[in-house]
Amino acid sequence: MTNPGDRRTITAGLLLVSAGVLALLLGGLGIARAALLSAQIPYVVSGGIGGLVLIGVGLHLLSGTALGRERDRLAAVAAAIALQRLRRSPRA
Amino acid sequence: MRDALSWLRAQWDRVTGTALIAVGAVVLVVTFQSVANSRFVADQIATITSGGLGALFLVAVGMMLRLEGDLHDEWRKLDRIEAALRDEALLDIETLDAPAHDDRGRALPAATVHLMASLAIIAAGYQKAANSADVDRAVTGLAVGVAGLGLAALVGAATLLVGRGRLAGRKQCLLGGWLRPAEPVAVGVGAAAAPLPTAATVAWVGAEMTRFHRGGCPTLAHGSFRSIPRAELPVGLRPCQICGAR
């Protein structure tokens, strides 16, 4: 079960990864169509490196969501233990 | 203002990481402009070595810092749990910049030294590629730069993997007893004839409770609970976040 914030982050991550893959494909297409080496290199930067950056940031967002869920669970455990302590010794 | 400063101090890793990613994106756009405006291949390769690889380096370090921040948060929460389990004074839940007992003080400086070394290799690659009309020489410089970037990626990945490994070990030490898989629970008079229900088919509920639990959840030790088939869960009950019931 994911909360709305997580869902937004996951959507953004998936969009970025998709955009990165698209950039790689378009970059490859551009390189194939350009006749001169000097005309091909800009596609390496925009499509190749740009695509890699987009995919990397997208994957980073997706993995961050999983870590966030883990943190929420740990926070819930900490809160439950603290509550238990308070019930056991209300003056503490 | 003081709140903002203390927030910045507590979240310096995430703020720096996000800033590095943004700077990397800007550097990439500037590099593209520069490469697109140049007609000389050797010049273009030199620009890629500095701007392109530099942008990738910035983005990679930014992501590493942000993930490090996530791990640090988990350490801090484990500190709170350990303090509670040992009956020590609880750390203030609102204190964002409470120090965590992780080994970040040693891990981050070591990673920084290695990242600086890889940045120096990228710079050496640029030096080789720059100010030369020779394409072969420029390609060699690019290869040196890529090697430097590869080293940076390895350092970042190793730092995060070691951090995650230590965190998993501490989690296991602290919470291992509670995280064991739940035992199958027999319910009803005719249970012997029916197949034993498993944790996936049974949920634990308590009177006037708003959440349902899995078998083995620590909450079950504090109150009166009964197990019921998952299919018969009352509408409106939410899953417990401690045991991760679903």
C-alpha cells in the first residue's frame, strides 16, 4: 500500500526512466542519420549522457521511495516502543 | 530563521545532493550547446570530457549524498529504538540533527578522498584532450576521463553498499527477534481437518482496535486479540505499520 506522496514519486521516477530510454533511442537515431562525425557528437551528449542522467535520477527516485517506506516502518516501531514505555511508567 | 538553519544543518546531505544534481543538469545543457556550436571533433571530445563526464560525476555524487542521507535517517531511528529497548532516555523525536551512531564520520571522508582522486583523473583526461587538434589524442583523453568516472561510480556504489550492509546488520541485531516469519495459527474447532491457515490467510484483530496485524506482531503482546480469516476482516480496519500486515 503506497501513500499519495509515494505514488507521485514513483510516477515521477518512472517518467524520468522512460524519458531517459526515449532520449537514448532518439540519440541513437540522430547519430545514425548524421553523416559527419562532428554532427554525431552532439547527439552523444544530449541523447547518450542526457539519457543516462535521466535514467539514473529516475532509478534514484524509485529506490528512495522503497527506503522511505522502510523508514516509516522503523518510525512506527520506535513510536510503538515509546508508547509502551509510557504506559508502563507514565511518569517517565 | 533558526529553524531554517537547523533544518539545513540536519539535511545538508540531501540539500547538497539535490544542488549537485541540478548543477550537473545545467552543466550538461551548457556542454550540449558548446558541442553543438563547435565544428572540430577534437574540440567536441575535449568538451565532452570536461562537461559531459563532469555532469555525470556531479549527478552521481548528488545521488550518493541523497541516498546516504536516507541511510543516516534509518540509523537515527534505530538509535531511538535501541534507546527505548534499553530503557534509556528517549532521543527527542523532533530533533532532526540528533547525531546517529553510524560510522559516517569515517566513511564519508574516505569516500571524499577517493572521489577527489577520480575527479583528478577526469581532469587529467581533459588536460590530455584539450588544446589539441589531434582526434586520437582527444579520444585517449576521453578514455582517461571515463576511467575516472568509473572509479567514482565504484566508490559511490561501495560506500552505499557498505552502509546498507552495516544498517541491515544492526537492524537484525535489534529487531531480529520480532522479524521472524509468523507461525501458522490454528483457528476454530474443525481446524484439524482443514488445512492450517498461514500468516497470509489470517489476520489478528482486537476489540475497538483500528488496525489488523500479522501473527508475531509485537503489538499482539499488549492486549486481547483474536485471529480471523483475512476474508472476514471488518471493513475500515487499516493494516498495522509495525508488522507490515497487508
